[in-house]
Amino acid sequence: MNTLNYKGYIGSIEISEADNCLYGQVLGLPKDTLISYEGETVKELKEDFQGAVDDYLILCEEEGIEPHKTYSGSLNVRLTPAIHSRVAALAKQTGVSINAFIRKAIENQIAAML
């Protein structure tokens, strides 16, 4: 999937053949927060994306609220007790925390897929 990046926000890029335009929305925000944008060209799409993010940040500042960020970096993963136990044992053997062990395993898996 192609994405746009601006000020720590990640936006999708979609095509509407019916409307003959490009559109998208900022990813990873809570369901009650929608930031969308569109354009007829890639340049227009990027400009509208950046403008939508800037408008959102201005609104948050005016309202005195903390803006939501795209993907906080915190992720809850549900494991079976057997896998959790095995991960804990392996993390201890390698001298790292469970979080560090899981993070490295995910990084390795992503690198293997690229």
C-alpha cells in the first residue's frame, strides 16, 4: 500500500474511478477521529493531506486537547500461555525483556519479508 507521511502522520492513498480522483485518510487514529483528503493529482493529494493534518493540529491547539498520533507504538499481543512462557524463557536466556525479545522477533520477520 502506498502511503503519505507528514508530521508523524501516515495517510492512505486510494483511487476513485467513479469520481476520477485520489483520496485517503490518516491511518491509525481512534474511530471518532477522521482526517480525510482528496485531489485530482498526486500533488493535489499531498497538499490536501498536509493541509488536513495542519488543520487538525490547529483545531486541537485551539480546543486545548492533545492531538492523537498515528500508531502510538504500543501494541497488545495476545499469546497462548505456552507461547508466553516460552518467550519469557527465551528472553531471559538472551538477557533482554519480553518486550525487547518480541520487538526483535517482529523486526527480523519484517526484514525477512522485504
